[in-house]
Amino acid sequence: MEHLTKSQIVLLTLFVSFVASMATGIVVVTLMQQSPEPVTQTITNVVERTIEKITPAQFQTEKPAKTIVVKDEDLMVVAIDRNIKSIVAFKVVGQDGEPRAAGVGVIVSPDGLVITDKGNFGEGVLTTTIDGVAYALQVLSHEDANTLGLARLTPVTATTTPIFTPVTFGNPDALKLGQTAIVIGGREGRTIVTGLISNLDTYTKTDKDTKVETKVLNNVGISLRLPGTSNGAPIINLDGGVVGFLSIDENAGVQIGVPTTEAQRIISAVSQVKKN
């Protein structure tokens, strides 16, 4: 031992420890094989709990979920794409025999029902062209009590009516001041303008029987003025839902936004009449 170097002493110590641990293991295994079952089970439980305590915790290897930020601009693009195919621009033949723009309408059913401002009906027979096919508007509802009217696209240059893409109605009662408003209108029904919901006019309606008062939305005001060529154009929220329709009287200088609740009421009334 006196002639051994430090490295040799360390190596010898490790070797002795290894031999001792091997011998200990052999003795333990032999004793456990000779021990009764209760003793063996107790030792096993102790070993398992010891291993659980000294086992290092596993590190999280999965990458954290990526946060996706959706911008208003992206929502606007989707909302426009969702609705623009459902907007139709009307033309009417004037006294000079020339066709001119006469407002726009919104397709609200696959079979060609169209909602528009009923004032457009007073111009004469409204026509439009969709995918090269000419249509005339058959008026179904233009009640004095309503601002909006309902009509049906009737093909002029084709024998069958295709399946149209209708818009989806949003909830005008959920609107808040300052929300983004998208309008699709103009002479060709392809002019897109954006503004804000600037006014929400309401009135209180009292039920005659129950005396319960209900607040009713009467006008969806937006922060921009449009010409008469956009009369009947839809007001669209960022979710892509139509929440109102523009009613524009250029002569009186008046523009209001009629909530879609009126359109739904008109459609329901006409459907009920057809059933009866």
C-alpha cells in the first residue's frame, strides 16, 4: 500500500466498494428468498417509495400553445367575402328609356327571396343580372307599416331558378356603440364602406294584456352617409351577420338603419300566407 500512487489507491477503493456492493446484493437476494412473504412485501414497499422520492421530475417537453391574434382587418375580409355574393344591384328603365341604378337588395333565401327598401319598388320594374342571367323582381310585400319590402328573383332569360346563397342574420339587439359597421352597396352592389355604429334608437312597447314594457330597437345609426344608389344595402357586423338595412331618402336628407328584426317579421308573414 505504501508504494501505491493516489490514483491507484482511489481505483482500489472503488474496486473494493464494487465487490462489497455485489456481495451485499447477493446476500440480500438470498435472504429475501428465504424470508417469509410479509417481510418481503414490506421491503418491496420501502424500496418503491424510496425510488419515487429520489426519481427526478420529468421536464415539460411540449411546446406551449401558440397564441393567434385575430385582427379586425381579417374579420372584415371574411365578413365581406361571406356576404358580397348575396348582394344584388337593381336597375330600372327611366323615362328616357335608359336603364339607371335603383338601389340594392339582399338575398335572404336559397330560392331567391330578396329584402330591400320598399321605396325601390316605386321606381318601376326592377331588374338585375346574376352570373349572366337576367332577373326581374316580383314584389311579395310592401306594406305601408314597414320600411322594408320583400320580393323574389324571377328569371327572364332562363327557364329555371338557381340555388342562391343567402345571407345570415345577426342580432341587432346585441349591437354596441362604437362597433364596426360594414356596408356593401353602390351602383353595382360591390362598393364597400366601413364606419361605426354611432346611434341605437329605441322605444318602449307596452303589452296591452300583461302591461309588460319591452325596449325595441328602431334605428341602427352608422357614422357615414351613403347616396341613394345604396338604398337597401345591408349593415354587416364583424361576425359576418346582417344586422340592418339602409333606408335612404336623398330628397329628405334622411338615412336610417332598419334592424333585421323587421325583415324577419316580413319573411315570416309571407311564409305564413303561403302555407294558408
